[in-house]
Amino acid sequence: DVKVTQSSRYLVKRTGEKVFLECVQDMDHENMFWYRQDPGLGLRLIYFSYDVKMKEKGDIPEGYSVSREKKERFSLILESASTNQTSMYLCASSLGQGAFRQYFGPGTRLTVT
Amino acid sequence: DAKTTQPNSMESNEEEPVHLPCNHSTISGTDYIHWYRQLPSQGPEYVIHGLTSNVNNRMASLAIAEDRKSSTLILHRATLRDAAVYYCILRALGRIQGAQKLVFGQGTRLTINP
């Protein structure tokens, strides 16, 4: 079974801190994704990556950056965390071009105080 | 991105079939219909997908209308473990390398009564 793991289930950070959320997948997938999920807004795509060192902005990239130095790892970076970035963050991966199925991690609930 | 419309919530009884509807009147000819579900405190998981023909797998069946403007996810015999939010999604191809971009709506919250 494909496994997508995220570094933390729960995280509490202070406003202005730099925050790293890590995601690792073990099935050699080309594509990786970061979403955030908020009540009433559903899941929204922040960034995705289709290859090592390649990235593309999703629907809400402002305030975030990403890094993909190795195929299995995709990091989401909050350069200066703000309270409106309190959310559930979900990582996903999929096999390659045309792949229809995304595999999601368990999520990281980030609280910025 | 083409949009989908689903009821906010549905309720059913254990061991009975459940039909979850989805309207997608602006679907394009190349859009696949995907269903994902999200159990409490978990990330979404894939359920099924289809293009034109009805599809079956071990989790569910997908019935697609002939004009493709609507579809129905069928859980043949619901269990308490099927209580989740169910998302109907039209696949939108990313601009680069065909990376799949899933656009999640609000979904249908399914409650299963014992």
C-alpha cells in the first residue's frame, strides 16, 4: 500500500515563526501536492510538484513556498506564520502524468498563536 | 474548472444501500468523474472514478447518466465505517506535465444510523 506520511499530526507555532511541514511518500510517485482544509471552504490546493525541483502554484499560494529536493519528499514552508494560516494541512501524491488517483497523508493541524 | 453540486448531508441506515447524487452540468468531454471520501480525522481517500460507463469496485459503484451531467455513487450495503464526507470531483488537468489537480467542493456528509 502507498504510504504518505506527514511529520506532525499537531503543531503549535507563534506568529512570525518560520514553519516547515514535511511530507514523505514511499511509492516513487512523480506528483506531490499540498492542500489546506478549512471549515466551509473545503480543500484548497496550495502548491504541487510534478518532478524534483519543479513546482507549480495552486489556488492559494500566497504566504507559502515549497521545496522538493528529493523525489519522495515535499516540504511546505510558511516563511512568517500568521494566525490566518491556522488550518489542517494535507499532503498527497500521485503516480505520474495522467495518474487519476491521489493518496493523502493523515494531515497536520497547525495552530498559529 | 467545471463545478459539481452535492447535497450537504444525507442519512441512511446500516446495511441499507446508499445513493449519493452529484450534478455536474458543465462537465467537458474529457473530464473524469472522481469520488473521494474523508473519514473523521483522516485525509481523503479515493473511492472510484469513471468517464462514461458505469463502474464497480470493491468499495462502491458509480452510475453515470447518459448525458454525463450527473452521477451517483452507490454504497450497496452501508456500514458504520462508511460515515464520512463524500466528494464528487471532476478532474482538471494541470497546465504542466498533466499533473492531476483535484478541485474539492463541500461534499456530502453521510451519517449512518445503527
